Amino acid sequence: MQMQEEPAFITIPYQEYKAIIEEVQSLRDQMKALESRQNEDIERLGRDIAYDRQRLAKLEKIKPQPLQKDRGEILRALIAANGGRMLAKDARQKMHLTKQTFSMLIASMSEYIEIKPLHSDKRKDVLMLK
């Protein structure tokens, strides 16, 4: 049994050939349009991410509220009255503040007050004036 060779070329009507070429060109145009849209979306997402990061950075800055400013002055005076150093726990108790409120106060006063662990007991923090 001999295998017959397939012809090296095929013959199709010119109209079918033209339709195939037009369809291929149409698909190429669609691919270019999709690539262009994808690039635009990537650029827009990059801008959105950068804008969101800027907004988050602004939100993360802790600005002391008026009550915190008053409490901050009281805390600085309290530390100064104790020789410039005081245990954080004692200061919080004397000011009658919750741990959360005191923590926010300390965070907003980082430019005035330094926090270090107590030398003899690392679990306790010492507040010092800068």
C-alpha cells in the first residue's frame, strides 16, 4: 500500500482568500487595540497606587488634637517635676489615662519625649525629656 503525497499547495477561490486575509487583519487590529487599552490601564493603575500611597502617608501622620496638646504639656511638666525621667506606667496612672489614650499621647509627642526601656527591668519604659 502506497501513501499518496499531499499536494504542496491548495487552490481556493479568490473571494475566500480575500475574506481570510481581511479576517486576519481585523484580528491584528483588535489585538493592537487590546494591547493599547492594557497599557493605558497599567498606567492608570500605577497613578492610582501612587495617589493612594500619598493619601495614606497623610493619614498616618499623627497630629495632636487640642486635648492632646494640653495633656502633652501636663506630661512634659510631670516628667520635668520628676527630674526629667519617669516611668511610663507612673505617668499614665498620675494622669488617669487608659493605656490606649496614653499610647496615642506618647506617639504624638515623639519630638519632645524619648522612650527607653528601664535598665533594671526591660519590660518597663522610662519617659525622658529630649
